[in-house]
Amino acid sequence: MPEMEWKKLLSKKRIGDPHPALKASLGRTEFQVDIDRIIFSSVFRRMSKKTQVHPLAPNDHIHNRLTHSLEVARVGAALGQALGHSSKISLPEDILPSDIGNIVHAACLAHDMGNPPFGHAGESSIKNWFSSYGDKILEHSALEQSYKDDLFHFDGNAQGFRIITQTDNHVFAGGQRLTAATLGTFLKYPWTTKENKKKFGAFVSEYNILKNVAEETGLIPKNEGGWCRHPLAFLTEAADDICYGIIDLEDAVELKIISFSEVFDVLTSSLELEEKDLIKSTFSQAEAHRVNLTRLRGAVFDKLINGAVEAFETAHDDIMRGQFSGDLFSALASDDPRKHIVRAAKELANRKIYGDMKKVEVELGSSSTYASLLDTFCRAALRSSAHLSNPGNTSVDWKSKLVLRLLGDHSPLVSKRDDGESWNDYECIRRVLDFVSGMTDNYAIYVAQQINGAGFTGAQRP
């Protein structure tokens, strides 16, 4: 039975870079370069104004996509570094344990870059709009159904892969040109919408890039289509689970949705009494919930990081054969308390946080915002597509020209893209989704108000 090999899995080849020779980077490793390319990108910077869980929270202590990603990246780096020292892992001669930490660090930094305004509510709003109006707006399009399905199922994971490989920095020429190892570690679901699964990691437009990454890193093809996960992708997922499972609870305490005692009980419910008392002994006064949450989080994080690495070692052989499914914590023994902490935290969040009425009200407003944006921009993009494919018989009306100007670099204004490919309905709408999903929360609201004629209030342009 075939197994993946670390030498290929940790490939330093830069996907999309036309100059394959590796360049010296003044003491930085190739994977540290990946980290820098992500952090210094404008896409990464904009995440500071994007929802993590609570849209447009007035409290400055609440996490946004940027602070969440930074925290996930530090947990991911710790996981990777620890795994790099594991006796289960046979690293190539030119790879150090710190390199594993840097690869996972980079992937974690990028893991939410494709998320649209208003977080998961934004994803749902986009999909709901296409479900309701997509067939109507594309009724005269000659697109194959597989391409329509691809547009109708927006996903932040796939959008993130498109950003780092296509649309940021070197547009349609490699994107950020990251290493194959980092891209493989980023891919939580290494298949496209054509596999008809609920979750996927790439749109049809990025299939060839996905295939390139999979072949370069030696991922094992799956019978049902796509490839198995890169082993380090399990660490990226674990880091995200550890952070949002716990941090969502912290934010809810800050917003007075749940109490500190509820969080303490859930996060320590699987621990021995002695461990609980030890954590309690570090607490400040009872009302200092921020300090106490910090000390509680530190103790729980340590346990979960160790648990995730032990779980990887337990499942190592199945992971390397591409046969492991589920999250890493599922590999721990059924009575291992670390297995239940994240699950208990998520259950509390589902029960008390995600249905909070303030959150629901803002998310309902986000749906209306997306309806205005998508209807306006998709119609203009399709008129541009019709004109570009048949310039002699069609034209772009005045309003659509204004809309296309707003798209800026995303606008399909000439017959050929920078990579020589022709524009069609699919690619034109995909560029609309690049633009709309890349907006910050505030900018999405601002543009929607302008479209609806409600922007003449002197509000500052975000």
C-alpha cells in the first residue's frame, strides 16, 4: 500500500513561479519567506476589519479574522515544531523541526484569507443569493452546469486557495507563489466542487493548480476524485479547532452572552479535581475575567497541543497512507479527556452563542447587503462578458460601466486576461466574487448603501 514521503511532502518548489531555481533569502528559509509573503499582503491586512464570529462588534476586545488567524498560527507553529521532534517523523536532511513549525505557521496565517464579510453568515448569504437568483441571472448563459454549480457553492476555503495561488500579488501568474509544502498544508479539502461533497478546497478555476500541488507533494489520489490530505493539514485544522473552540467562548464572556463560570466548567469538565484546583489557584480576583480567561486558556492550550501531537503519532501510519479521516483528536483513546474539551466547547457555543439575537440581527442585515452587491455586480459583469465575446453586437450600458469601474483590478474590461485566457460568464462572475468576498464588513455595507441611494449621509468611505 503506497505511503506519502516527507521528502516530497516538504517540497520547497514555488507553485506558479516561472523561475524554478531557488533564490537565496539572506538567512530566511523558503518557508519563512512564505510567512512574510502572507503577512505583508493587503489581503491579510484587511482581515482586521472582517468578522470572526460577532459582526461589527463595538467592543475592541472581540476577535476579528486577523487576530484569530495570528493566534491560530502560533498554535500551529507549536504543533509543527513539536511534531518535527517526534521520533515518528523521518525528516529529510535539509529540513529542521523548525521548518515544520514554519510550514504550519504559514498555512494557519492564510487559512481564513478567503472568508467573506460577516464570516460564515457571509458564506451563507452568497450561497442563498445564488440559490434564489443564480438560475435567473444566468438563464441566457451557455455555461455548463458544473461551472454554474461551482458559482452557486461559494466556500471560504476554496476562495482562500484562489487568493494565494491566483489573485493576490502575481494576478493569474502564481498569486503569492508559495511553496508546494505550504499550499498542501493549507488545503483542508484537496478536491473541487465536481466531487459533489459538502466541503471542498478549490473551485474548478483552480483545478490545474490543485493538481500541480498534489503531484508535487505526492498526495495520494482518492477513488472518488481529488486527493488525500497533506499530513500537516491535520495540524492546521487542529490549531484552528483549538483556537476557535476556546476563543469563541472568551468573546462570549466579554459580550456577556455567557458567564465565566460556564466557560470554566466546560473547559475543565474532563480534568481531574487536582488539575482544576491547580488552574484555579492561578486566578486573580473573581471579577477579573480577562486575566482569568488568559490563565485558563494557557493551561488548556498546553493540554490540547500535546494531545494533538500524540494523536498524530497514534494515527501516523493511516495518515501517511491517506486513510485517516476525521480530526486529529478522534485518534485519541475514548476516555482521553483532551478528546472531549474542544467538543464540549463547540457544543456550548452552538447552544448559547451562535444564536444570540444581536448576532442574528446583524447577520440578517448582511443578507440584504449581499443581495444588493451581487445583483448589481453580477449583472454588470455579465454585460461585460457579452460585450467582450461579441463586441460588434453588444455594448455595456452606462450604469454597468460605473459598476465595473468600482471593480478596479478585478474588472473584466479587455478581451484577454493577463495570462492570455479569454473572459467568459464564469470567469467574469468569479471576479465579482473575488471583489465582494474580499471586502471588509464596513466597506461592504458602505457600497451597498451607495448602490441603494442611501449613501448621501456624509459617511466616510472605509
